[in-house]
Amino acid sequence: MGSSSELVFSGFLALLWLSARACSQAQEPQVPCFFIFGDSLVDNGNNNGILTLARANYRPYGIDFPQGVTGRFTNGRTYVDALAQLLGFSNYIPSYARTRGPALLGGVNYASGAAGIRDETGNNLGDHIPMNQQVSNFANTVVQMRRFFRGDTNALNSYLSKCIFYSGMGSNDYLNNYFMPDFYSTGSDYTTKAYAAALLQDYSRQLTELYELGARKVVVTSVGQIGCIPYQLARFNGSGSQCNESINNAINLFNTGLRKLVDRFNNGQLPGAKFVYLDSFQNSKDLVLNAATYGFEVVDKGCCGVGKNNGQITCLPLQEPCDDRRKYIFWDAFHPTDVANIIMAKKSFSSKSQSYAYPINIQQLAML
């Protein structure tokens, strides 16, 4: 424990930060802070300083983002960037790699490209920060935040209970693990049903750890329709637009189990917590089925990339992307465009349909 003068100074810094934020905003955000856990769909630069192929800190990534190249795996905003705006934050939530001091009070993004629920997931691409380590990093943040509450754990817990926690995990446990037999044995070690159960057991423990560290309003997202992303379409032997349904069927076992896990958490397993399940599979499916409604013309190719469907290799450094990004659902072999991310964020934020957000939407979660 630091000296009393250190604690007073930390408290003073926190007050300065909070008052500065209040002055810089026309209105306060709907929640005091937003913490993000996940993979490349929401990573905003945590992989920049890591030895890995899962990096996006070069053009044309960020071509439509106000801050330019940041390490986001898209042309502009990620899903959580759009969500932060909808929640009323004046700035995007900063990456863990670059956030210290009072700025921690507004929330942190711990996400890492190639990361999964399992530690070994994504090793084929190099280093990354798996979910277990992301949870540990949040535990370190909680220790640092305690200084700004003068060591008052109850005050800190009360503050954290008002924040939103987002966790989007599982895609790489399939893409860069189970369905990559040259690198991993999980595909032969487990049936699809047993693998989903093993993932959910690990994930349940990780989410429970977040709860024990103070998380009470938690958004978890299902795995999207990755049997239909350009990367899979480029590898699948079907016609150019036919999805790999064996991958989609395996994912649905995980997604169904995750929704049941949310029910268990909400029905008393984690007292005082409210979990929301986002159906990214349904959300991404709807985007393709109703593409024209949203102004999309290309649903099966990346805006930039190499090979069939622009899906065999991701965007190369300084590669020239497509001219009109608004017409594409996919930015590259794996990741949605800025426009697609914004549409999906808006639906999960305020949709009254439980087919996108269950049992309530994110706007309702923020108001609790």
C-alpha cells in the first residue's frame, strides 16, 4: 500500500481526469467506463508491439479512420468504436498497451488479434494476448484503479458495477485452431460437440473471474458466420458464394451453449450481474441477406486482399483497396468494413428484437 500522500495525489489526479472529461463533453456517457476483451474484430493496437503476423498497423488499414493507422483491423471504426459512440463517449476506448494513470477510469481495450479462449489458439500466427492474459491484465488495471479510490474497494466496486464489459471471443478457437489440422490436434482430439463444451467451460471460468473482479454489466457476443467470410469462401470447394456449413454448424453448437450460459449467469449463478448475449451469427447473416437494403453491393469479397474472393491473403502493406468501401460488407478476408460495423453496433445497441440482443439490448443494459 502506498503512503497517504500518494493516495491523496492519486485521488486528486482522478478528480482532475473526471472533471476534465465532464468539461470536454456536452453530455456524460451513459456509463462511466467501457472495458473490452476480444480478438482482431475489436483490437485497436494491442498487437502493434508484438511479434506476430496478426497486425494491422500499416496502410491501407485505417484509411478511413480519423487517426489513420492505429492497429485496427478495418478501414475505419471497429464494432466497439461504434458502440462507444452510441454510449456517448467522446473518445474511443484506448488500448491497454498505451493506457496508464487516470485514463484507466474511462475503460480500456484489452483485445488482441488472433486471441482465443484457449491459450494456444492463434500460435500459428505468432504471439498474441489470449483471454486468460486479458483477464489478468484487467486484474492489474483494477489494482491501479484502486489508488484513485484511496484504497476503498467498496467505492471501486460500486464504480465498476456501472460500467459495461464487452467480450467477443471464440472465432479464432475455430479459425486458428480447430479447423487448422496442420497446426493443431484439437480437430482430431474433440468432436465438434465436445470442443464447444470445452470452450464454454473455459469461457465460463474466465467470465466468472471478470465478475469476481467487479464486472456486473456484461455483453458477450456469439461467433459470427465465419463459414461465409471471404477467407473461407476462397478455400471452400463449393461455388464462389457458397458457405462452408460444416464450420457454421460447429460454431452454432458453441453459440447455443453460450446463450444458455448467459441464462445461467442471469438466473442467480452470478448474483447482481446482468449478461446480454449478442447474436453476431444472426446479425452478420442478416447483413448479407438484406445487403441491398443497407447499400451493400459486394457480400462475398474483401475490399482489399489477394486471390479468390480477395480472401486468400489479407491486405498487403500499401495495397490499393477498393474505391467505394461503403458497398462492401468485408474489408479484408476476415473483418467487416467500417459501415458494416456501425450497422451491427446500432442493431445490438437499440434493437427491440431478441434475435440480435438477448434478453435486453445494450442501451437497456446501460440504463440498469
